[in-house]
Amino acid sequence: MADEVLEIRGIGRSYAIGNEVVQALRSVDLSIKKGEYVALMGPSGSGKSTLMNILGCLDTPTKGEYLLNGTNVSHMTDNELAEIRNKEIGFIFQTFNLLARNTSLDNVALPLVYAGVSKKERLERAQKALMSVGLGDRMDHKPNELSGGQRQRVAIARALVNNPAIILADEPTGNLDTKTSHEIMDLLEEIHQKGNTVIVVTHEEDIAKRAKRIVRLRDGLVETDTLS
């Protein structure tokens, strides 16, 4: 369907560890429409990290199909996946993943370098993204000159700069205090209200409840899929 930004059918992922085969995902079906706000939850070992890696084109499934914006990405090469990732997915990580020696502006502009965007346009788009997360006055600051919450805002601006199909946030408040966590979740809510598709991977109920839909995994399968 045209309004589905991602659709996975019968996705499985197994790993060989020594002589043993571990089924991280057994057979998962999931479709997410454009503009949805979804939380992926599950205990340790449920398969949620594996599913996030597949959704983020960081890993490929052992079986099944994954359509991202209508393109089948299930069997792409690493280079093809890297290209799709850079174009279609904005990542927000628990550990921020910022380059320590780069300013906020340069960190945010980085995905556009890989996308081959001209320097002038890169800087304009990076400035706009930083202003959209309330960091217009921190463009020249390096990560060590910023608070944890500000670093996560830089990471969010970087995730937005390519106008991706989906924003994928992996435990985005895991390293933040309660007040800052609420601010970051408010910001993700704003981003969703502007029409972005947001997927948050979390083990915290209060974070998941901010989403409009909660998909719970257990033992490599979808256990429940409910509107919150």
C-alpha cells in the first residue's frame, strides 16, 4: 500500500554461535504507515534490537521480506544498504554517536556529505535542523561543551537533516536524567506532529506510552500490537 512506509513479512534472523543456531527473530510481520509513532518493546533477548537493526538496514534478515518506501531491501549488499540508510533513515542513539572534534554544525551536516550535497546547502540545512531543536546558539560548540540533553538534540538534528522516511530512536533517553528525558520525548512528539514517522525502541513503559502504538516482542515474535 502507498501509505505504508515500511512493511515486513515473515522476517526471521538466526545466528550461528559455535555449533548452536540462535533464532533471534522467528517470523515477524509488521507494517507501519507514514506519520505513525510506534514504540518497540520487549525484555532482553526478545529480538527487539535485532528487529531494529533490520528496520534500520544495519542487518539483513535470514528469511522474509522487508519493503522500505516500496523498495525491497531484504537482500541488498552492504553498499546498497548504506545508501538506503543515509537517504531514508534518521538514527538517534542512546550514546549520541557524535564526533568529538566536530562542532554541532559539522556533526549535523555529516549525512549530507555522504549524500553528495554541496557545502553551501549542507550548512544551510544543518543550521535549520539545529534551530528546529532549539540549538541555534550552540552551532559552534563541540560535544564536550554541551550537556547530555543538548548532545541528544544535536543527534536528533542530524537524524532530521536528510528528511528521512523514518526516524529510528534506540533508547533515546537511556543516558539522560528524568527532566531531560521528558524534554527529549517532547521534542520527538513535536517531530512526529510535523508528519515524521517515528519508531522508538525502549524498555521503559513511560517512554513507550508517549507513542501512539506499542509493539511488544517476546522470544522473537510479536506478542502484542496495540494502540496506546
